[in-house]
Amino acid sequence: MLIAARLERSLLARLSSATAGCHAILDLPTWHVLRGEVRRRPIDVVIADPAARCADAGDGLAALQTIRDFASVLVYTTVSSETSRAILALGDSGVHDFVFAGFDDAPDRMRLRVEDIAARAADEPVLAQILDAVAQAGAPPSIGESVRELFRATWRFRTAQDLAAAAGLSRQHTNVWLHRAGLAPCCTIVTAVRVLRGFQYARIGGLTVADVAARLRYPDPEVFTNNVRAITGAPLSEWRRQGVDRFVARVRIRLGLPAPPQLALVHASGREQLRDAG
């Protein structure tokens, strides 16, 4: 994973300690340089302090609002009135991930947070399409909110009932609305999103299948790998040799979303093709 950082020395040292030996960090001196690097290079996560002192110190807020369109952003800062104002403005721009120095930046916790943000980034187009389908069906807003929470804190959702409960509805009522939206039922959506997030974790160097299963609170790694096969029609080992787009395309079909036609599916059996066709 490649991280672009615009931080004061003390915060950069903490970040380096949390990610030592796991991920590469670009230490960038100004917001102008950070903007350029994000446009030129495949940055996984930008970690920055909008109140950081540098040559172009007053440009932090505007820079992060622009960068949000190119890469995932984690604001790592100290608690102050200045940062509070910046956080409110960034929240309005779609930046919602914040870590405060001395409060929630213990090394293990910080590393997990960074990796989770990177994994979530690839899920955003899928989430957006689900939310759009739910909204067009006229479903209660709580269903969209529960789906958003499923993507944000995937480890908390294990069953269909968890998704329905988050929406404040019965499982049957939730499934009715999902069906009207052209989507899969609760149980499939929960399993598919867990599989999608797990695949993104599995692409992070150094994580084993057991590590991935543990992060998603699977009782056993085999349950996770069985879910991958059930949702995608192929084992995780085979998908690791394929491009991420093919995996996401397969998951999208199981969710009830259209997949890009140019992406061929991997070794789908005749029965699976008929099932996915409806």
C-alpha cells in the first residue's frame, strides 16, 4: 500500500511506527506537492493534517477537498478549535475519517484504520449503486442508512437480521423493499459485502486468510472461503490470480447490480449462469 502523508514531524513519526514494515509512506512537504503526487501516482490513502504548518499552510482545507476526488483521505490531527472548524468543512465535502493524536492512534489501531480505509475505497461505486437503487424504489431512508453502515462497519454484520435490525424493520419488510429495488435479499447482501471487503483485505500484503477472517469476525477461516465460493463461484486462491474488477463484477451480479459487459466471469458453471440470469 502507498500512503501519501502531509503531517508534522511528530505525527509522521507515529504513523511510520504504526505502519513500519507494512506500507510505504511518501512524506510530502507542501499541499501543492501532495496535489501533484495524488494526480500522478496510484496513492491508496492520503493521511494529512489540515492544520499542519508548512510553506502553504493556509491551503490545507482546499487541498483535501480537492484530493477527496482522487484518493481516500484520513485526517490525522490534534484537537484544537482550528482543526474543529476544518473537520466540519471537510465533513460537508465527504471526508469522514478522522484520527486524533493521543486518543485513537495506538500503532495497531492506526494500522487497522488505514488498511480499512484503503479496502473501503474500492467498494464505494458498489455502495453508491445500491443506495441509488434503494432510493429510486422509494424505500424508507433507514434501509439506505443500514446499507451504508454495512459498508462502513462490515465486521458488525453477520446475518440478514443484523441488516434489518439496523434499518429498524423486520427482515421480511426489508426484503420486500430490496426486491422492489431489484436487489438481492438481506442474507445475500450481507454475505456479498463481507466477501467483497474480505477480498480487499486479502489484497493487502502480509495478511493471511486467517487474518482476513478474524477482521470480519468469522468464526473460522473456512467459513469465509466457503462464502467466497458461494458468492463468486470460484475459490479465493483463483480470484487472487484474477484482476479485482472481475471479482467485483461477480459480486455485483449477486447483489442484483449490472456488471460491465466487457468483464468475463471466471469459470461460471452452466447452473450458475442460469441462476445469475434470473
